[in-house]
Amino acid sequence: MQIEAAVLRDPAGPLVIETLELAAPGPHEVLVRIVGAGMCHTDVLPRVGYAPTPIVTGHEGSGVVEVVGSAVTSVAVGDHVVLSFDSCRECANCLAGQPAYCATFMPRNLSGRNLDGTTGATDASGAEVATRWFGQSSFASHCLASDRNVVVVDKSLPLALMGPLGCGIQTGAGSILVAMKVQPGTSLVVFGVGAVGLAAVMAGVVAGATTIIAVDLQQHRLALALELGATHTFHGNDADLLGEIQRVTGGGAQYSFDTTGVPAVMKTALACLRMTGVCGYVGVQLGDLVLDGSALVGKTALGILEGSADPHVFIPRMIELWQAGRFPFDRLIEQYPMSRINEAEASSLAGGTIKPVLIPGS
Ligand SMILES: NC(=O)c1ccc[n+]([C@@H]2O[C@H](COP(=O)([O-])OP(=O)(O)OC[C@H]3O[C@@H](n4cnc5c(N)ncnc54)[C@H](O)[C@@H]3O)[C@@H](O)[C@H]2O)c1
Ligand SMILES: [Zn+2]
Ligand SMILES: [Zn+2]
């Protein structure tokens, strides 16, 4: 069928809305009509060489199932779904309930292609365009997903807002609640309060952390962090940042979480912990992390994918928290028509819009 999709052809160029020919769903695939697609910082990775172009990105889609493949039993035509990352559900980690660490996570999610190298879509000239980004490529009117990476949600929910639960919000909240298991009455420092970091701040409140410190370079993001439950904020360039955190936490935090990927910040995230402290890293790392001999003594550092969450378990939990008024992730969202996707990307990269959600057909 013909679909409209935002195609990145030149890593340095704009995203251009094009008509593509999308294959029919395979036995375990579903065709989803996208109603909203969140933009996550990871969507810019093809611009810096992580995946070849031409490609359709977008990996926080939500929409309505229009066609199901012959072997699909877990989802039906008309179901409302949130699309998340893909996994095989068969490898040892998947079977142990850890699909974020699926043995084929990287090729399934970060190549834009199926495991056999095919894409599932061609452009007007018949050339292949990668459309399997995180098993979806949802910056489009429609996309193919698998029966593994769609999570059915209640039809009464505002579906267009739900897509970001599939990656960025899940990563921030899951890191706190699933991966690091932050305990009540403890201290948490979040470095970088964009979409992932602010979800971590909100989840810190849910977990019962009593001291929540937000660190960022943007004052308006720090102000929002305070509204969402941070107890203290510091500017990332504060010359005595480590000293300030140690004073506020009485000698070091129990948990820290880095979303910046900046090696110097990652070092501070480890240094600000007391012994027994746990540090979670999720940001795409922007250089080698070199630690001195005592940096890890008595401390734990975790590299986390997707909050270590199983979307089929964790997305319903986040929705319950949101409905209970305890996880207002919708406050991070600003909607844009798909035709303004380049503006949304520019604003997000400049630190403006925290979580753009693109609306196809507009
Ligand atoms: N591991 C995963 O599974 C996973 C999932 C989703 C996103 N990510 C990654 O997480 C990171 C964050 O994603 P996001 O969508 O929240 O991005 P974002 O750009 O909205 O947030 C990053 C924040 O870090 C701040 N920052 C940058 N340098 C800083 C510094 N030196 N000190 C303090 N703050 C600083 C920025 O101002 C910004 O607010 C990205 O690298 C993204 O690719 C990883
Ligand atoms: Zn697997
Ligand atoms: Zn993402």
C-alpha cells in the first residue's frame, strides 16, 4: 500500500515527506495507522552514522491496527496500540523477562532493517528505504510492526499522547523503578532533565525518594523539574556541583542517573554517590569514560537500555500511574503536524520542546 512518511536521505539534510510503497504484513506483523509519534533524541542517530540513509525514523508511535498477519493472535484489527522497541521473545534474556537486552536488540532496533537485511518499503523510483527503525519507523501515516512490539491499550485513552511511553518516558521511569529499584526515603540525582530525565524525576517521586536533585544547562527545564517533584536543582556548569550535591545529600547520593552521555558528567554522576550508591547510564555516550582507580569502590554503575522494562508489563503500569495523577508525562508533550517535523526536531535539539509528538496527515 502507499503511505506518507518523513524520509531522511542526507544525514545533514531535512526530513522530507514522501510517498512510499509499504509491503503487506508478514505472518507475525501488523499494519498500524499512526495517530501520533513521539520524537526521542535517539531518532537523530542516523544523522551521526549509526544507521544508513535513506531511512524513516520514529520509534514512539501509537495508532490503530488496520491489518494483522496470518499468525497474529495477540492483537486484532481495530485495537489501539502503543509501539515500543522490538525483541525476539525467544532468546535467553527475552525468556527471562528482559526483552530490552534481547540478543538481537541492536540489529532489530537500530539498523532500520529486518534481520535478513530487507526493509519492507520502496520509494517512487523503486529503491529501498529503511522502515524497520525500532521495529516500526513511525514518522509516517502507517507502519509495519511485529506482534511483539505493539502493546494494546484501552480505547478510552487519548491515543496520540501515548506513543512516548514506548521509549523515552519508559526509559526514564523504568530506569528508576525497574533497573535501579530506587527505594523510599533515599536521594536521587538526575543529570540532564530532557524527556528521559524528567520521566526519571517523576518516577523518583513515585518511588518515594525524598531528595531529588535535577541538573541541566537549561533553566526552564530545571524549573519544570521542580514542578514535577525535584527538591533541588543545579546548573550543570556550577563550579562546585559535586560539593553542592554532597552537602544536600549529607555526604553523597544513594542513586544517580545520567541522560547526557557527556563523559565529564558521567564521572560526576559516579563521584556524587556515597558508597553502596548506584548510578544508571542511558545517554548515548559522547566519548570514552576514563575513571580513576577509586571511582568505583563500593559503587555500582549500570548501563541501561529502555529502563530494563518489558513494555507489555511497564506501559500499562505507567498508564495506571498517569490516570492516578502520579505520573503527568503529558506535561512534557507538544504536538506538531507531521509537516512541521523539521521544526520539531530543531526545537528539541536546541533544548526547546521537550517531547514533540508528530501528528500524521496534518
Ligand atoms: N538507553 C536507552 O535505552 C535510551 C532510550 C531513550 C533515549 N536514550 C538516550 O538518552 C539521552 C537523553 O534523551 P532525551 O530524549 O531526554 O534527550 P534531551 O536532549 O531531551 O535531554 C538531554 C538533556 O541533557 C542536558 N544536558 C546536556 N549536557 C549537559 C551537561 N553537561 N550537564 C547537564 N545537563 C546537560 C540537556 O540540556 C538536555 O535537557 C539521549 O542520548 C538519548 O539518545 C537512551
Ligand atoms: Zn530476544
Ligand atoms: Zn528512544
